[in-house]
Amino acid sequence: MKKIILLLGVLFMGISSGFAQNGVSKPLVQKPTYFDISPPLRDMVKYAPEKVDNSWKDGIVRNYNNPYGATANEQMKAVGVDPNVQRWFGQTLSDTSILNFGGNNNTQGYVPPDTYGDVGPNNYFQVVNCHYTIYDKSGTLLFGPTNNSSVWNGMPNNYNSGDAVVVYDEVADRWLFSQFSLPSGNSGPFYQMIAISQTPDPTGSWYRYQYTFTDMGDYPKIGVWPDGYYMTVNRFHNASSYVGIGTMAFNRTKMLVGDPTAEMVEFTLDQSNEAWAMLPSDCDGAFPPLGTPNYITYQANQHLQIYEFHVNWDTLTNSTFTKSTTLPVNPYGIVGTIPQKGTGKNVDPISGRIMYRLQFRKFSDHWSMAACGTVAVGSGVAAQRWYELRNTGTGWSIYQQGTYCPDSNYRWMGSIAMDTIGNMALGFSISSSSLYPSIHYTGRVSSDPHNTMSITERAIYDGSGYETYSGSGNLRWGDYSSMTVDPSAQSTFWYTQMYYASSGSNWSTRIASFSFADILNVVVKASPNTICAGQSSQLNAVGYGGSGTYTYSWTSIPAGFTSQLQNPVVSPSVTTQYIATVNDGTNSKSDTALVTVITQPTAYAGPPATYPNTTPLFPVTGTATSYSTVKWLTAGDGHFNMDTVLNSLYYPGTGDDGNGGVDLTLKAYPLAICSDTASSTVHITLSFPQGIGENSSGVFGVTVVPNPTSGQFSITVHGVRNTEIRISITDLTGKDIFTETEHAITNDQTKVIDLTGNPKGVYFIKVKTDQQSTTKKLVIE
């Protein structure tokens, strides 16, 4: 055996105390306690899985309990009514089962199996609590069953403790296999064993790592991400006292090349935090951009909570784990127990959390995450609550959510996944007092109405017995199951789950693959989906399923566009919805895409106007459409009180007076996707007031401009030097709407008045001195 032993210990580093807020620890950093490279698994000694004694976990490691002590009855009632309970079966028939064969069974004498598996280009790798088996994709056994610990044969501290997870890294074309090792049982130290296959062949050699922890990390779950392998655990002190959540990131880049220094960065949340059974986002398909944080998520107290975990591999202590997005969800209750046919013994539902995996998938115009969990409906019937979260560039939101409960049977222990066109498959256990626990699935195609599972529910395997294991509390069941998507056949789903062929504690598992390829489906997109008037958008329609031979027909709302092309180019002048109908010779299916049209900006600076050159300021009123910002410009030497609003005041300069007027220009700048700037210029004439020449005679009079007005205007009173003047404005009923008295210190006194907001119509302006008075009509329009 080629071996490199690195007893590096655990290196703890810290940064500022700011990480203490909300119970988040400082980043804890460690390197592997041990590393080596295994011989090929196929050449290692093969042996049957040995009996194990995991009874110490029962009632101590509380996968199935609420860590805060609330009873099921206290949590049963939902706050409010779930508007999306689906109380009917899907009507879309699907019969594309590909494989359905038996997997691992209980050769080692423990309950539950913790059933999990993943699929690669050539293999299906199934793992239960303490042993694993590798198959080819026709269901032929290639390796196993054998103890999980056999992957780390020859390493120190290697004990077959279970809670194993296997994931296929699609981008790297490698396998990751992990389990915890508890050689001292309830006492530490505790170890996490991680192995990365050297090649795509899981029966070949593996890079083997071991990391050391002072608390036991139970319920470990792992997600593949561009910059790391992310893991979440529920932490227990001495494997008995709950102390909070652990989240870790392992250096994926180093692990893939067998670098023995591959670091791990860990953050913890203390037990005062509501978080429980957090899940890392696990990417299928193309990665998001490097530097995108992993989205660590949990469900509690009627919401989903997302944390963002970002590792700085250059400066590890600059890594961050921050509370990001809280998403309120439809009301739900907690399920107490699951009944079984033929017995009064109930099994544990593990209700109120989201179940492994939190699948992430990157699409051309959005990112999605899919998750599901068990909730109570009505009197406590267990149902599958499922979510699709979306991020279109502005953060995560709930795109759709449903609660699948089509009859009175109990559905629990679910797992959900989404393929490359947005179809979803949901697998689960199903049981009741008249039904032995069995394995079923349903699903939906991407163009279905939101919040519904449209695929007719089908059985993968109908159980013929119930569980009788005599552990404490509810009988343990599953702990989790696994729905994954085939990376080499992207519309094929693989599901593995437990059942009983006969009553007792000798559980069995099943592995099945299926697709929705017989269901005609179409996905329509527009790129870009927002254009400026005069630009083009590429429509794209892709048919799936059915006969495989398609014709396409396009229409639009508003009407006017038709095409028989699969991917036409359009240049709408207004916002338009495009409908593509695909026909496979027998059936038709439609989907739509919206192209939003933004028009180029327009600007109007208003009509020409004339003001007396004695006016110190006058209003300007412009209009504009489809603009991001506006700006007023002057060709003279005056200035605006505000030049970035449509309605402003202009103060003419001496040059404007000397020129007898000024040109004012309003510019409207386009919205982001458009490029043209609109402008409009108005000429304002500045003249001597009527009856008053350059050498004013001091004759009393009043000038009102503009009149009519939109509400803002100026009054100039002539011949009133050193005089007290009173201005009043009344409506047609004689009601005063404006009064003011002031002392005139110049011969021509100007006052700007703003009646914007008053009703349109005729008003009267009365100006009075101690010797004279006059009345003017004012029109607001």
C-alpha cells in the first residue's frame, strides 16, 4: 500500500469577534490528520459486511428528534392555511421505468439503513448505514456489499460507524465517499473519513483523508460546489449532548489531485440557534461562477433560512458564513407518527426539516434549488412539501411550492431532483393502517401549472411487511432516501429507498430508474427577454418526449406574429407574449415566452413663453417618457434651481435679459438597454412689460405669466415702490385659496406662486394697495 502519513493535528485560527453574532463561530481551520492513497478497491480483500452494534445511537444521536424538546403535539398546528395542498393525483400517465432491482439489505443487524446512492456515467453506487455496493447501469453487481470502512483499510482510527454519503462530482468526473468514524464510541476524538476516487471508476484507487473533531458530527450531508466539498452536521458533545450545527468546506481543488494538505474550514452555530439539519447546496450540471457562496439552508418555524458560506482559500481566516435570506413558506404542521398496516407500531416521520438533497441547478436565465420535506395536513396525515427556489440575479425567492397529499395515505422520507429542462421527480415512502410501507414516486414537467405534481403516482415497490424493531420511541425509518439525475442521460432519474419484504427488522432497499420521456413537453425561451424598440430577440423552442418528431407553430399576443420555424427571430414594437405549440404527430403541448419592449425616450420642453425682463425667475415645465434621468440645459447665463427634474424654476441672467430671451433644452436619457437620448428646446422671450418702457412711468398694473398655467406662475405688480400690497386669489365660489401681504421695495414687485394640486378651472387674482386695486382672471389647466 502506497502510504503518506501526515499527523498534522487540528490547527485552529481565528479572526475578529464579529463572527460571534447570531451564535456563529470564528472560522476554524484544520488540515488532514491523515492522508494516503489506496490500492484499487477491486484488488483489496473482499469480505461480507460484518454484524455491527449501533444500538448506542438509538435515543442518543437524535436524528429524528427536535433538539429543543418541543413535543409533536405542541408543533402539530400550522399557523394559517396552506393554499397549495394538492388533494388529487396527477393525471399525466408515465410508463418509462428503465430499471428496478434490489439493493443492499440488512445483513449487519441495524436500523435504520440511511439509504443513499448516486449515479455516474457508468455506475450506480449505493450506500446504507455501514456498507455499500457498486453496480453498473444495467443493475449488474460489480463490487460489494462490503463495509464502508473497507475504503479506508489500513488507516488509523478507522471504524465502521456509518452515516455514509456518496456523491458523484459531475464536473470533475470523480466520486466522493464519506462516513464518520467513532473508534471510542461516545467519547472523542471523532473522525470524518473522506475518499476521492482517482478516476471515474469507483472500483479503482482513492485519495483518502481523515479529519479530527472534538464534537461528534451526526447526520453529515455533503454538497459538490466549484470551490469545495461542503458538509453540514448536527454536533453532539460526547455523542450525547446537542451543542449546535457544524458547517465545513473541504478544499476540492487539492482533494482532486491528492494533495495531502487539503484544508478544511469550519463554522459552527451554537445550540441557541433555531437551525437544525442544515443542508449544503449540491450542484448538478454546470457550476455557477467561481466565488459563488454555497447556500446552506434549513427549514424551521414556518420559513426557509439561507446562509451563505464563502471560503477564501488564499486567506482562510477571511472566510465568511453569513445569514442571508429568510423565506416565509406556506403554513405547515409537524407529523407525529406514521402508521403501518398490520400493527400498532408506528414509525418515525422525521418531519419539519428539508431532506437531503438540496439540489442546485444553473439554467441560462436563472438558478434553481429543489428541496422537499414531510409536513402534516389536516388531522396529521403526512404529506410531501416541496419547493423550487429561484434566483434570477436579484437573490433567492420561492418560485413555487406545493404540498402533495392526494389521499389519506401517509407520505414521508422524500427526496426530490430536477433535470436539465426543469422536470422534477419526487420519491417517497408511503404507508397507512391499510398499506404496508412502500416506495412510490410522482413528478411534474416544467410547463405544468405551478405548485402541482402532474405525473400520475406510480409504485417502484409495494412492501409486504412492517417494521418491528424494538428501539426506543417511534421505530426508526430510513433517515433519508435519494433521488438523483443521470449525468449521461439528463432526463433519467434514479431513486433508492427502503421497504420490508416481510415483517420484522430485516429491511431491504430498492434501486429504480425512470424518465418522463413518453410525456410530450416543450420549453420556450426568449434571449434577450427585454429589448429596446427596434432591437431583436431570438426565440427558442425545444420539444421533449412524445414521439421525438416535432413540428412547431408560433402565435403571439397581441396577434400578428406567426411562424413554423423552431427558433424564429422577432422584433416586436410593443411588449409581446409568444406562444409555441409543438406537435409530435399525436399530441400538442404549448409554452410561452414574454419579450418586454422598452421604447426610446421622448422629451418636450414645453411651449414658447414670454415673460417681462423684470421677472427674477419663471417656471419651466417639461414632459418625458421612457427615461432614466432628465437634465435641463441653458444656452444663456442664467441657472435652474434644480436641473434634474421635469418641473423647475429658471433664474435668467443679465445676458439673457440683454439678448431678449434664452433657449432652454430638456434632455431625457434612455433606460439601460436603449441607447438614444431625446432632447427638446424651448425659446423663452424676455420683454419689457406692457405699458412700461425702459424708463418705467410707475403706472399701477399687474402682469400674470404664464396664463393659462399648469399651476405655477409669476405675478408682477408695477408702480408700487415703497407700497404695501395685498394679493389674494379666490375660486369661483369666492373662497380664498391664497392671500399674502408684503412691502414692495422696487417699482416692479414679482412674486412666484405655486397652486399645483388645485382643481383645474378659473380663479380670480385681486391685487390691492392703499390707493388702487385690480382683478385678473387666472386659468389653471
